Amino acid sequence: MAGDPRGWAEAQLTRFEPRVAGIPDSRSVAIELADYLEERGAARRAAQAQGPAPAATMMTTASMPAKPLRTPEVKAAALAGREAYATLVGARINSALTTQTPFAERIAHFWANHFAVAATKQTTVGFAGLLEFEAIRPHVMGRFGDMLLAVEQHPAMLFYLDQATSIGPDSPLAQRAAARAGKRGLNENLAREILELHTLGVRTGYSQGDVTEFARALTGWTIAGIGRGPAARFMTGKTGAFVFVDGLHEPGDRTVMGKSYRAAGEAQGRAILADLAVHPATARHVATKLARHFGADNPPPAMVARIEQAFLKSGGDLATVYRAVIASPEAWDPANAKFRSPWDWTVASLRAVGIKRIDGDATANLLNQLGQPVWRPDSPAGFDDVAAAWAGPDALVRRVEAAQRLAQRAGEGLDARTLAPRVLGAALTPATTTAIGRSESPATGLALMLVSPEFLRR
């Protein structure tokens, strides 16, 4: 690496292994979720059958779930999603710690944040990590359009942005759905976030009318085997798999950004996605985010242009795009060193002290404390990728505390005085060397290395 860092990074593009063993799949998580929803529905029906609560107790129970909703069956089914989340967090961190292709691994993490979902609802807690493992990692070295389609049809995204319950207002099942479950109609969340976040970017020429038309084209995109609505009996396929239900689809031709798309069922939404995947605005948006991630908080214009052209000329071939990233001198300029996010810092710290395995619960707790809970951003925009988001005084104090715990876990066998030159290389400053040398114990010296200015940036 030291002799040829660019060659080291580029070699990983053909050696990256997307598969990670020992994790659940969407079908198993979906079956557990379906069981949970069924148990919860049965508990609610049982509660309704008991009649309203006595007037004397209504004030104290109004904000509390009905007692039957806490049955052992409901609790067990809810726990399964949380267990899947912890397993997937563990798989992610341990893959990052042991991988022989760390640059490629970081690219996978970049895309997981680009296509952000949040494991904050019962319908997404078990699926959020699977979006990365099932829809992103297999396409990391492929074409952007293939990754885009896989992501938008994954249950994590369909649940997170409420696409699974979107119904075309004039679709055959619209009236029956409204009668059974209240007013449930067209949901524009997925269409809007695809345009604003996943492809074109904000203020790139699309209108609210385009969002609505795209949302209509996406109606019928849902998940097999989950739910009891009027569309359930029309679904085919394995539980948890993407399914297109024609009875939910808004009929008719669509016009998005001036281009017409003929009525064609599922293919209509696919056609719009395919055009968005190679749109010049998408190339610029993706290039800017990659330049920000691998270059500098203020994306260097020349680097953005270089990546953008690679995207456009290759039709979104991602390996070609990454080669443009690697070829950019801005990505290797020490002056542009990025402040590490909590996730990047955790991975780097564990690798530095030789910890090669840590369980998912411990990792999730650590990242919660550091302010970047795994697969739980505050919005579909994902976590911020600039120093201002992570370098506040409180955040630095939490890193110091975490560094002390990691140093204690690593044990007394590591001497930061000899480790720091290997880990930090030419970036190691005399000030950090002196501070480590004066530390009162090996653990303290190790902690000082992990929170040194040189280590906090990459």
C-alpha cells in the first residue's frame, strides 16, 4: 500500500467479495414480521371484542396500548426483528474488520448511506441492514441502474418510504382498500426521495407534477406475504419478495420530466428508473457525493467533473466511476483529510488495536453513544458527510470515553509508542509522539493515539 496506494485501491475492485455468511435473509425476516403483524392484529381484535374501557379508567389508559397487545406471542415476534438487526450489525462490523478489500467495503457503506433507510419501525428494523447486504453489496461493482432498481424494490425501502401501502386512486382495488382500512391512497414518498436523493438531486428541474406522476407509475410495487388488505389475495411469490400487484396500479400513460411512458404495469416504473439512472443530473449528483466522501467536505470541482464524466461515458458503470475517484489527486492530498464519522472511526480504532471480532449489540450500543446509530439516520437523506456533523465538543468527549474503553479491552500488550508510527505513518506529529510517550499507562497511550488529531482524520 505504501508504495502504490492507487494500485492497492484499484486492485480491490476485482477482488471484492459481496457475500457475507451467517446472516438472515428477507424471507425469514418477513415471515417473522408477518407473524408479528398477525399476532398484533389478533390482540387488537380481542381488545375490541372486550368493549370500551370503563369511563373511570379512560383517562389513565388513553395513551397506553391495550393490554392484549403485550401478549407473549406479540413480544416474541417483535423481538425477532431486533435480533435480526443485531445480527446484521455484527456481520457488518466484522466484515469491515476482517476484509482484505477495505476500500471496496467503504464504498458499500457509502451506498448504504446514499440509499438510507432507518431501522426505527417494526416494519424496517429487521430489513434495514438487509438492504445493504441484498440490494447494494451485490451491485457495488456493477451498474448504478441495477443497484437502483434492486434498492427501490427491496422490502426495506418499500416499507421505509411507505410504498408498500401506496394505492393508485383509480386502481381496481382503490375503493375496497379505502373501505377496509380508511383513506389509503397514493403515497409519494418513494417517488420524491428517488428524484431528490437517489438520482437527480434537489433543484434539478423536476416538478411536483413529476413527483406525482412518478408515484402513480410506482403504484403496485409492494411486498409479498405481509398484510391482510384487499390486495393480499392477489399477491404471488415468496414472503418478503418484491411483487407487483396490478390491481393496485394506477392505469394510464405517465409523463415525467417531459418524457411519456406508456401504460405497461410494472415496466412503466422500471422504465422511468432506467432513464433516471443515466440522467446527467444523476451523474453530477453521484459525482458530487463521491467527491465529498473521498475528497473533501467541499467537493473539489475538478474531482467532481472527472467522476461525472466517467459516470456519463460508461453509462453508470460503477467500477469505472471508482477508478476516476482513485485517479483523482484530490483524494490523496493530505490537506483534504476528512474527519472520520463515528462509524469510520470505530472501524479504524478496532482495526488499529487488533480487535477482529465484536458482537452486534456491543457495536450498536457504541455507535448509539457516538451519535451515528447503525442504519438509523434521522431522515432519508442519511447521515451528514462533513466534519461539522461529527466534530462538536460533546461528540469529541464521547470519542475520548470510547477510546478509553477500547484501549482497556485491547489489554496491556499493545504499546502505542511502537504502534502509532505503523498506524499513522507520515501523519504522526511530534506533539502526538510526545503525548503518548508521557502517558501514565499503555492503555492511556493507546487511547491518546485513537483520539489524536491525526487519527481523527483520514
